[in-house]
Amino acid sequence: MLFAGNKVNEVAPLKESAQPSNVVEPPTGAQKKHEPPAEKRRWQIFFTVPLATATALALHWLASRQEPPGETHLYTYLLSGLLVVSIVAVALQSLWSSDWMRGACPLIAAAVLFLAGWEMATSGFRWLPMPYFPGPAAVLQSLVTDRDILFDSTCHSLLLLLCGYALGVAVGLFSGVCIGWSRQVRYWGMPLLKIVGPIPATAWIPLAMVLSPSAMVSAMALIALAVWFPVTMLTASGVSNTRAAYLDVARTLGAGRAFLIFRVAIPAALPSIFIGLFMGLGASFLTLVVAETVGVKSGLGWYVSWAQGWAEYRKVYAALLIMAAFFSTIMTALFKVRDRVLVWQKGVIKW
């Protein structure tokens, strides 16, 4: 009995001390008072857009007194429609809640407040000189008035950009794989790449206009040249840095040269290749705008140059807005392609 009692007395403290040390204690009443509930925070986030839109509408009503009435109607309708839509979204968010809407509400509210500040600095207090800094209402009016010319210019720019970018990517991938895989090609190709590549593509405009039969072809060639350098450099770097263990295992299993290139080296170099594609896309945007100002009779770059020549800066800002939406859409599409191709790197890459 004594032995059993001692055994019980020895085991009992062990059971008490066996509780896990990482148990999180529930928050006390004081902590709960200072932490707002998730439901309240969600309502606050959804209310940011209506409040920002109502503020912008009130400021627009004050600033529009100094503007012609015909230029302010469209902007008033835009803000009023956004206010109605945001109020309806807040009313329906209890029935249908979206993580995308919750994350986008602060950004939308910040954009609306930026428009309000822009209008007060230009149309309200006249802090910025006219006509170089028009208000958002005038820019919106130009978007609607010149919608046909802007649509035609956007289509021409899209066609020119896609053709030049596709040509530059094709040539850059071919030359990059050859330079990265073959020592003989690298010996002759790298000096040429280091000499020709760093020269801006826009510096070749005079020569391109002389050698090319048309302005469209010369602009396409300049865009392709701007894309070729980063794609070639990053592709060659990715292929040449392929792990030797991958190649040795493939050779041991009887793989030939074509299999090693297309099934081992190129897939291993895909992260570097996509970096080159993004760098080439940014360079193609710059080259497109500059190339369209010389010889081309249509396009967003041509429209900006034409509007600036007539001092129609409201049209210049309208074209810049189209460019921002146009270029960001293409960049987002390339991000989607990257995420789909590099799905095996999900959670590893942070850009």
C-alpha cells in the first residue's frame, strides 16, 4: 500500500506538469475592449469609398463654379454614379462579401481622393498654370470627345507593340539559348551583345528611317531591338547556370542534345527568362512611344505629339490615362502567364 501510495504521489505531479507550454490564453476583458471586432473593421473598410466619393463630389461642386458648365457635367455624372454604386455595394456586402472588394476599397478611395486633390489644385485654387495642368473634368471631356481617334490610336499601338515584342522575344530566346549553351557561340556572341545591347533602341531612329521601307516597319524593328537585349542576356544567363547535376542525370539516362536543351536547360532557366521578358516589356513601352512620334501617322505616341503641338494638354493627359490602362493590362497578363508557367514556384517567388 505504501509503495502504491508513493507511486501515485510521484505520478500525480508529472500529470500536472505535462500540460503543453504553448497554449495561448484567451484574451481578457480589457484586451477585448481595445481590439475592434472583425465585423466592425469590415464595415469601416467598405465605407471608405462612399465617404471619399461624397467628399470629391462636394469639392467638385465648389470648384466647378469657375469652369464652363459643359466640361463639368460628365465628371459630375461619373462621381454620382460611383457614389450610388459604392452605397449599393455597402448595402449588399452583408449578403455577398468579397475579399477582392475588401482589398480594393482603400485603393479606390485613395484614387478618388487623389482626383479631388487634383481638381482643387487646378480648377479650384489655380495653383498650377493653365493650360499645362487641366482638371480631371477637362481630361474626361477630352476622352469622350476624341474617343474615335483614341480608339484607333490604341489599336495601332497595340498591333505595333505586339508585333515588335513578339519578334524581339523570338530572336532573343534563340540567341540567348545559343549563347548560353554553346561555348563557340558565346565567344563570338557576347562581345556583340555587350557592344550593341547597351545602346538605347531610340538612338537607332535615324538609321532605321533610312534603311526601312516604311515607318511601321522601322518602329517594329526598334521595339524588337529594345526587347532583344534583356531577353537574350537573361536567357543566356539562365541556360548557362543550369545545374550540372541535372544535365549529368539526363545524360546518364541516355538523353540527347535536343532533350538536354528543351527539357532540362530551358525549363531550369524559366525564372531568368521571365525576368528578361518583363524587362523587355518595359523597354518596349518606352520605345513604342518614342518611335510613334517619328514618321508614324497613328498611335498613342503620335496622338500625344499631335496634341502637344496644338497645346491641347487635356488631350495629352487623356492619352496618358489610356497608356496607363493599356500598359498595365499587358503587364498583368504577362504576370498571369508567369504564374501559370511557374506554378511549381508558387510561394517561392515574391515579384
